[in-house]
Amino acid sequence: MCIVLFLVSFLVATAEGGRDAGLVTRVKETTVSHYASPSELNAYWQSVFPNRPIPSSILDHLSAPSGDKMKDMEKEHYWSLYSDQLTEGDAKIFHNWAHRIASEKLLYPETVFTIGSKINLYIDRAVALHSPYLRHDIANSIPMSTKNFTNITAMFAPVSLSMAHDMWSTLSSCEHPREVEGEQKACTISLESLQGFSSLALGTGDLRAFSTSLDVPEEGIISPTQRYEVVAVRKITPRAAANTVTCHSMSFPVALFYCHAVNPTRIYEVTLQREDGASIPEPRTPAMVRALAVCHVNTSGFDPTLNYWVKLGLKPGEASVCHFLTRGDVLWAPASAT
């Protein structure tokens, strides 16, 4: 309630012009003319990762419209798709990884990633898949902090209440303290900073990027009664464990990724087939699914109150914690480990 009242006050203040005019003018120009073009982004990718494919979760942002067309999408479709359809309970949940894994339905023991295993499949929805990248120099000029919330939101005015709420939630997630001991994290709003943080966290610029297959719908998969059978498993990181970085696409008017590393990990590409039987398949449950799964090997610093541990009858540190990646997530790993 306090946040809602604050946002209402903010919208009133914005209407009255209470903001940094210089910053707003600069960003008003940004929202129209300073997006990175697909050709620029492709050229940058090829300069850093020659002959390596761009994962679909990054390509989705490269195909985003820009300028006035993008602003019209934001008003008419974008925020209604990713904000207004949220329930009141959903709206209270920040989209950072720590909160997302708090639901036991999203967590799996590593033992399920064997051929023949049967599970109820839960893959979180992807958000803001088609928001455009800013040019790196413009991105660096934006103070990404809740302290600058009024000015940041004014960059994309006019905004709805739900739009402002999502922006506040994303900024708060970026500022949230580390949830797990040893975790590295950062929020990035350019392709260069996305790649740069991953290289820094992994100690090498020789990286490969992966994303979940396009057969996973943007809205995710929720199958409380529909069962899936694991029909194929491929290790992305064939070693016993490796260091990786996972970047989650966040709700924001431009491409913003919440990147973090909780290492070591084991990464799998899992293919699952829906079990139809005599029943009618649930909505949003594709017949075949191919998705990436991340297993955190060292869980000694994880929250011991998670229902996940109660369900397994174990304590943190006694088992891995695994979760699927959404269609909008990007996984980074050293090329030598893949």
C-alpha cells in the first residue's frame, strides 16, 4: 500500500513538472532516437563472439521496434501484457531470482533430470521480451536507482500506475542485497554491459550464450495436473560442475537483465513430452518442450526455511537446487566448460 501511495504521489508530482528538466530532455530524446539498431548490435556481437550464434532470448530484443512505434506499443500493449494482467498477489512479487525460486513449484531435485522421470512442469513466464536495447553510452548515463525513480520514470512519460509499479519493482530488485553467500549480481541495460558483467564474473571473455528453446511459450508453462516425461537430457556443462552466469529479462521499458552467479552449477538441456492419456491437455502445455535447467551445486548458503528442503527431508548443502530457465533468460558459460 505504501508503494502504491508513493507511486500515486509520484504521478501527481510528475504532472506538475517536479523533476530534473535536463535529464528528462536528454532521455526524451533517448526514447525516440538512441536505441541501438539491430545492425549495430549484430556487429558488436560478431566482434566479441565471431561465428557464435546469438541466443533467441537476445535476438528477441534485437527485433524490437523503436521510436514512436515502440512508445505506442508500450501504451497500448506492452505494459498491459506484462503488468495489468498480474493478480494483486503477483504484483507484490519482485522479479528477481531470489523471490522467483521461493515457490517450491519452480524447484526440482537434480535426480528428475533422467530419462523416464515424470514431473509437473513449471516454467516461469518471460517478461519484456521485445523491449529494445539502449546504446551503451546512453545506458551508462542513466542512474539506475530507486533514489532516482522520479527522473527515471519521467524518461518514459506518460506512464500508467502499473507501469510505474513494475519499474519500481525492477529497480528494487537490482538494489536488493545478495541472497546467497558468494553471489555476484548486476543489472544491465545494454548488450555491452550484459556481456561485460558475464565476462567479469566468469573471469574470461571467451564465452558461449544459451537460451531456452522457442517451443516454450512466452507466458511460461504451468501444469499442476498435466504430467510431462523426460525423454532426453543433454549436459551443457559436461564437467562435474562449472561456473556460469544467468541473466533474467526484467519488466522495464528498455532491455534490462538481472544477472547473477551462484556457483558452481551444472546445466542441462531437458526435452520433455506431454503425457496426454485420455484427458484433454491443459491450456499452455505444449506437446514437446525443450528447456534449459540450472542446478546450483553448493546450496549450503540457501534459505533453510524453503519448503523445498521440507519436501525432500534434507537441509541446505545436502542436495542441489535446480530450476528451469524462461524463454527470456540468457545463460553464459566459459567456452572451455561447454
